[in-house]
Amino acid sequence: MKKVIAILLCMAAIQLFAQNKPYNVVFDLTNSDTEVHARVIRWINLITQANPDAKIEVVFYGESLNMVSREKSSVTEDIQKIIASGKATFKVCEAAMKRQQVSKENLLPGVQTVPDGIYELVKKQAEGYGYIKVSN
């Protein structure tokens, strides 16, 4: 009987610990596909509905900059709602911006920049964020 109680207490402690662990995720986006962009928005909304305290960051580099471009984004309204609600942050690699000749003024309001997108991903993982590579 003591073993059963000890096992139940251990299981309860494990559950309690798992529930208190923060839900932090960083999305790695390099894709220009608008269906992929819509998928990222859907995931952000699903995560924040399930766990309103989740911290989410989307890092853009490579060919993904259109998602956060004033003139080319297919998800402008969604991004603006997410930024306004504080559900997620959107960060664009300045090296990719330079390579593609995109200025900060071309980005949607509230979208931030970082010097190096890959370093930003590594930094978030070191801070305990789960890493998700978004692809087709």
C-alpha cells in the first residue's frame, strides 16, 4: 500500500511540475508560401487559446519577409490583431532585409527587427523556448 501511495504522489508531483512549466515557442520561418503564412497565424491563435500565458515569437529570414511586408502580406489584419493583443512578437532578420533591399518602413507596424535571425533562434532556444521550423 505504501508503494502505491508513493507512486501516486510521484505522479501527482510530475503532473504539477509539467503544468507549471512555461509554454514558450519560437517559430522559424523562411518560406514565401502564403498558405504557410496562414498556418503560422492559425497555430499562434490555437496556442494562445489553449494557453493565454504562452510566449510566442516568429523569426523571419530567407524568403519569408513578404508575410510582414506592408505591400505584400496576405495576413496583414491577422498580424495586426496578434501584435495588438500581445499574443506574439514578429522579428525580422536585418541581414535578410539588407540582402532583399527591404527597409524597416516596408514592414507592418509593430514588426521588430533583429541583427541576425539565426542568432535570435539560438538565443530563444537557450532561454527555454521550443523550436518549430515552419515548412510545407
